[in-house]
Amino acid sequence: MMPLPNIPFGVLLLYLLASVGTASATYAFNKPQVRVTTTFADFHARIMDQWGEGGGKFVKISKDSHHPFEGRTFGGAKRKEIRGSRAFGSGYPYGSGNHSTIARRPFPFGTWPLWWDQDFMESSEYGPHMDAIRPGSLLVSVPLRTTREHFNVTDEEVYHAIGDRESMLPLLISYVTWCHVVPAWPSKFDPTLSNSPVKLENVIQYFRASSFALASPTYNNTLARQSMTEGGSSPLLDLIEYSPFRRCVDDVTYHALAIMNRPPELTPLGRFVRALTVAPIFLPFAVFVALALIFHVIAVLRLWMWEYVFPERMDRFRAARQSEFPYENYP
């Protein structure tokens, strides 16, 4: 028999911990994910992934996190709730009570909303000065074009996707795969520039609590600067409304855009490892309780035996003795 290799215990422990998976583990290799860290206390993080279903309970950014948005809730939204409207501030499954502003709102899908020039709806709260910690990194835009080989399009039918960089890059692969989009690299999004390819009035659809948008330079929503409280939007042009290419891009965005997963559930091995780490804390108390229970059971058994078992045995002994020695019944 071949002898077992002499592997250091530390290596085995690292291998054990690395083997602990979760029920929400990826089912495909190299699946695009975005890590959202909200605290320096324990570097607690949640995962956003492409094609994920979302859901689960929302949580709060802890007070000890030193996060600029501490105390706000995030997560919990489901994939089916991802689509908003043409109005900025739409697409919130919860937390959109004040429709005149987008400031101080929660983050149902884990990401922050876009920001627009002139501090529209107080969106500068999420402006470029926050890019260093924005989930998914800075905002970018990318043009979406296709060819006549796959769709009946004109040269002017070009759309733009706007969102965080880490969500955008894997989504571009899906656009190319499913909608035959001509590959193009994203560029930094800045709506304050005079030559910005996308303006607030060009947005034709918001997604993911207004953190992602599709826009068309040929569309001009004259009501875009009104808040959701005032409502309304200009109708889409027929070129956009009935475009198969636009519908393809919209559908892929709906199904593939990264959203926050539900909190991970530990596998049986993970629960075992967690139990091992918690056991030393509760071990003395557990030993005390176990010993107290054992002593209590012993005391109850002794009382039961003295009350019922021993007297019954003595009665049987006396009866047997009298039957075996009849002469003891005479005076």
C-alpha cells in the first residue's frame, strides 16, 4: 500500500475552508459577478451576478461601516421587478415614497442610481465624486449597433447603454451573442459634457431602480425634466417602438443585467465548519447543561427505584421465603 503523503495540517485546513461552498454557488465557470462590500468591520459583501434571480431579505448597511450611506437597506429585489419606465426614479420595488427626489433612497438591486446634470432630482448624491466606492465602479456608456445582415435597421438606429462598468462588460457579451451587436468599448459617462452622446431626454427605458438605462439619440422626451410626481413622457418614435433590434436589446437587458443575489446558504460542510468555530464559545455551557441533566436523571431514577422498585422486590422476597419455609409460620 502506498503511504499517505505527509501534508501539513495548515494546508489541510486551508483546503477544507476553501472547499466550503454555498447553495448559491455559480453553476457555470467564469460567471460574471460584482462584489458589493459595505463595511470595513468584517468586509461583509454580497454578490451581484448576471442572469441571477435576486430575491431574499434586504439588509442594512451597518452603522459601524463608515459608509456614506450607512443605515440604508439594499438587496431583496427580484429579477421580475427590474424594469422601470422612461421616467428617472422609476423601477424601485420599495423605498420610492418621495417621487420628487432620488436622494436618500435604498438600493433594492444593490447598485446606486445614475446621476444627471443640474443635480436633477438630487441625483448628484451619487455623482462622480463617489465613483471610487460605487458598486460596479464608475458609470460608462457604450453604443449599440447591429448590421442589416441580422436586422432590418437604418444607419441612424443606434442605442446607448448606460450603467456601471462591471455590469456593462459582461452584458456586452450577451448583446453581441444574442442581438449581434457590433463590439465596442465603453467610455466614461459624463452627462455634463456638451458633447455627451446621451442626455436625460434621450432615455427610452430605465432598469434596476434607475441604475441602468437604454437611450436613443433620435428620441427627445420633452417631459424628462419633470419629476415622477408630475408624470408623463413623450411617446416613442415608431422606428424605436417597433424595432426588433431594440426589443432584442431590451429583452437581454431584462434577463441578463447583474442584480444582487439572495444571501448565500451554507452547505452541510459549511455548517459543520461554522459549528466548529462556534463550539468553543458554547462548550463550557453545553457541558454544564449536560452534566446537570445527567445528575437530574440519576436522581429521578433513584427516587423511582426507592419508591417502587425496591419495596416491590422486598414484598416478592418475603412471599417467596414464606412459601419455601412453611415451618416459620408456626409459633
